[in-house]
Amino acid sequence: MFEMIFSDYLNPEHELLRASELIDWDGLHDGLSKFYSPLGRSGKPIRLMVGIHILKHRYNSSDERAVEELHENAYWQCFCGFETFQKGRILDATSMVKFRNRIGTEGMRMIEQVLLQSWTDMGLVKSSRILVDTTPMPKDIAYPTDADLLHKVREKIVKQVKQAGSEVAFRKPFRSFSRVGKRALLEVKKVCKTAEAKKAKVKEIAEMTDKVVRQAERLVKSLYANGKKELGRKLSQAVRLGKKIVQQTQTVLAGEKPEKRIYSLHEPEVAAIKKGKSHISCEFGSVVAVSVNYDGVVLSHVEYQENVGDVKTLGPTLSGVKQNTGHTPKEVGADRGFDQSEPKRSRLRRRWNIERMSIPKKGKRPHPDHNEPWFKRCQRKRSGIEAVIGHLKNDHRMNRCRYQGPQGDTANVVWATLAWNMKKITRLADQKEHKKQSKITKQAA
């Protein structure tokens, strides 16, 4: 009876309380219930887990900081579905990781689709005119160099061998090259001044790593023969990764370009993204295609684990808009990177029933409709998507993806766009309510 009831103390005009009223929590619960099992201990409430992720990206905080803020902030607790202030331990940071792994990419797409569909039914999201653009999203990895990769994979294999050596006795001693390998790496970074000297030292490190890989490969067979399948499997994965890195280093030293280059040990799917920027020539991560409407609400996004061309992302992005909102856009605006030949453009318009496409042509010859008012208006609006991407990166953690794997790329973009959309939808709802009240006041006068 002495608990603090939020409805009696909190300000109902607070942004989070207004936003919580615009979110279809029941639809989210119905959609995500299939990822929960009726057996065993019950999981955390769906509203709590979805809400804490949105708040995490809304205020640009880590899992640990988001959990701390949840225990301290009454508005956060009210947004996540609590009616009274919780004094005990609500959840741990690891629960957020388990929730993301539980629902996977399918569940995250479902959350986005349910919210956008409900906001469209409310009349807050308009999808008749959209803008499309792409941006790189770097991964949370160190700058890749051949010497660092060779040194890291050798240390990883040596660590796996030591773990196996504590359970299985080896017949021959295992040479790890730990001391000379570390010295060679320091020489590459600090001593070698010329390109020839660095190349020779990198070749020496590659030979050390190759010898360690060959030794570990023989130990894998010994582990499987002794029945240590789990240790053998882990060591075999490290050996395969070491082989690829040694092979790609040898290819680079020979003056050739590897087909599929590995830039990180824990993120092997990372690609080198070159967008022609002056301040950052190359970023290591994924390419994200984003579509927004004229109000700045993100309607769809697609992630690519390669340096894909802008024009190839237009079709999947339009498909995402149709899936999330239930409507096909009638007008599409983009920059020159999305320009394509007239036959391909005509097929795209017929397929998606698009009336107008404001995309400038490459080269000196202008677009046939470049003087039309709708074309100019769409190009003026097109610059607004750059500001949306800037806010997604600087305010909502899309400047660097800290989740692992391709699934982590999708998760990072989904939560970032939901945090941004929640802020935009709240303001659009306030504007709609203000117009409605003004209209009623004028009619009464």
C-alpha cells in the first residue's frame, strides 16, 4: 500500500510516456510469443525486453548502462510496463543478449513490421513518397593488417593447443614461436622503415604461423583418435582459419589480390567498403540501404555483407516498404548512384507500380524530367535523408556495430531505426493532436 504508483507521480506529458501509448504492445506480444517455450522457467516479459532495447539505442548506451538506468529511472520502468517503482533486481545485461539470440533476425523484423503497420493504421506514417540511400556501417574491429592477423591467429591456435595439452599428452613438443613471433611483430610496427623490410618481416611471420598451423593440424588427428571430439573440433576451426590467413598473406606478398579476404578473426564476414569519401577512404563492415518518407520515418532497410552497388539495393528496399507498411510508394527519390538504363527503370516501375522516379542521370546529359516541379521538389527533399542517417549513426549507435555476425548487423539497424522512429512518431502524433485541437477551437469560435 506504500508503493509509488507511477500514474500518481509521473508527468503524463513526458516523451517516454507519450511514446508508450503509441506502441502496439499487444501486437508485439502476440507476434513474439512463438519464440517462448511453455516449459521451464518463464522468460522476462516481452514488453520489458523490447522496451529496454529501444531505450538503449534511444539514449545511446551499452547493455550494462541500460540496465543500470532501468533500475534508477522511473520513466524507463513505466515505459517498460511497470506500474510501480521496482526496488529489486529487474534483469541482468546478459538477459538482453539471450533475448536477441532467442528471437533472431526473424523476430527483429517482426517487431519492426508490427510497429510500422500499427503506426500506418493510425495515420502517422505516409509511404506514398520515399527517399532511398545507402551508407556503410563499420564493425567493432581493429584496423586489419597482415602481420596482426597472423600474430592473432597463431596465438589463438597456441591457446587451443595448451587447453588440449592439459587433457591429452602429446608425443612431440609443440613449438609456439611466442617469443620470436612477438619480437617480429614489434619490428614490423616500430623498427622496419622501408616497405621491403616490412615485407620481408611479414613473410617471416607468415612462415612461423604456417609451421604452427601444420603442427596443430597433426594434433587434431590425435585428439579425434583419443576421443576428444570437442577439443578437436575447436582446434580444427582455428587451423582452418589459420590456413586461410596464411594463404591470403602469401597471395598479397606475391602482388596479387585474394578472392575472399578475411579482415577479422571473430568477424570473418566483414567486407571492405569504399564509398569515395575523402576523410575515410575505406571502412570495414557492411552496407545498409535505408528508405525514409518525407517526414523522416525509416520505412525499411537492407544489410549487405559486401560492397554492393547502390542500384542493386533499390528493389529489396522497395520490397521492405511494401512488407512493413502494406503500401507501395508512388514516388521514389535517390541520388545518381541509383541511376540505371531506361529499360531496367521501366521494368522496375511496372513491377512495383511506381509513378515517378526522381533519380538524376550520370554523365552530362540531364534527366528528361529534370525541369519538372515534382522532380526538383523530390531532389530538394532528398538531402534530408543524409540528416536521418547522421542521427542514426551519431545518436542511436549505428556508427559502429557491436553485435556479432550478420545477424548482429540486422539487430543494430533494427533497434537504431526503432529508436529514431519512436522519437519521430511521438512528435508527429503531437503535431496531429495540436492541429486537431486548433481546428476544434476555430470551429467553436
